[in-house]
Amino acid sequence: MKDIENRADLELLMSEFYNRLLADPAINYIFTDVAKTDIAAHLPHIVSFWEQVLFATGGYKTNVMQLHLELNGKEKLTNAHFDVWLGHFFNTTDALFAGSNSEKIKTRAQSIATVMKIKIYPS
């Protein structure tokens, strides 16, 4: 398998990842019922976020943490939600890609989830 090398690879990864999330009743309602996300319209923004994270392109400017804090105000994001999200992220990445960028994006996803949980559940 090849590694994640460019935006097109991220588009493939995110498209498949969100297909898996939307097929999983443990988490899909957050996107469809709570956030009412139009995934097709939102996917280019998601890809731009991960392009920034992985390749430091500088093109993504939205405050992702604030978006998730607002979402948490509508529906409590639980550890189980984060576990499901990370599970699908890791499994999708591993099904499609292998290499240093593939490992890097999984590490970054884990870090982002950890920071979000710390900010959502302050002690």
C-alpha cells in the first residue's frame, strides 16, 4: 500500500472515513441529527483541516476546538464517542494507506482527540 502523499489521498481517506462514521449508529446521529452536517459540502473543509495537520499547508483557519465545544453543548461528547471516532479513523487509514504519513495522521488524530477531551471535560 502507498502512503498518504497529497490532498487527493486525504480526500479518499476522509470520504471513506465519513462513510464508516455515518454507517455506525453509535455515532452517526451526532452528524445527522445533532450537528445536521451536510457531509458532501463539509468534506472539502475536513480535508483542508487534515491537509493543514499533515502537510502544514496553512490553508485551514477555523477553530475546530470551538466547533466541538459548541457541539458538546448540544450533545455530550463521551469517551465512547471519541473511541468510536478514533477506531474508525485508525481502521480506515490502515485499510487504505501505510507509511510514515499514515502513522503521523493517526498520531495527530489521537493527540487532537486527547486535547478535545481535556478541554471538554476540565477537571
